[in-house]
Amino acid sequence: MLLSAKTGCESAGCVPGRATEHNKAGKAGKWAGGRIVLLLLLPIILFLLLACGKREEPLHISFYYENVCASCEGDADFYAMYNRCISPDEKENLNVEIATYNVFMDSCQDRYEKEAERLGIPQGTSMPVLIIGDQWFDGYVKMEDALHRVLLEE
């Protein structure tokens, strides 16, 4: 005698692997609830993704100097001044991008001339020149006075 174990579905006359109308309705009900939850969560997820991905553009700082010595670090004085004026704690809260340009090089001179024209810097202004956003300062004394004020107080 051969005995076989039947599942609840088989004993009710169902063919294994086939869904009955009752099973279809149960699955559809479960998916409908999941879809509703997903639709409710979707705006929240999108908002969080957009909020986290949104980054403020850094403030651009350009330091232009003239140094004929290729092996000398002409921008070292600027970085020393920057480190004197802005404390490490203050730097953590700043979103800045610093670039230095030696106008002795033709490409840097061209860049400076375009910026000078854009900002209205008079021709013949002596180096060094510091540009913070749309403000410019010539000479180390003016730069040092302006660095902390422009970056942290304005």
C-alpha cells in the first residue's frame, strides 16, 4: 500500500502550483497594502535624498602673486596669513576653495586679467591680489584686514 501525504491545498482539490481565487485575492491584498506604504514613503525618501545631496557651492578664493623664482613658494606667505587669521575651529565651518596663481606664468596672467576686468580692478594694481567671491584686495595689509571679516563676519 502506498501512502502519500497531501498538503491542505491538495486535499481541498487544488492543483499544486496553481493559485485559487482565494489565494489571488490574499496576495493582491498584501501587495496593495505594500504599495500604499511605498507611495506614502516615496515623498519622504525623495525629500531626504534631495536634502542630503544638496551642497552649497564653495566660496572661491583666488590669490594672485608674482614670483619669478620657479622653485620658490610664492604662495607660502598667503597660506601663513590665512592660517593666522582663521583658526582651525573656524576653518571647519567654512566652505571655501582656495587657488593660487603666479602671474609670472602666462596662463595665470591671462586668468588674472579676465578676473580684473570682471571685477573692475584698475590696470596697474600691484601684486599680490586676493579675490574672495566678488571682492578684491591688494597688498598683504588689506588682505589680512579683510580675510577674517569677509569669511566669517559678513
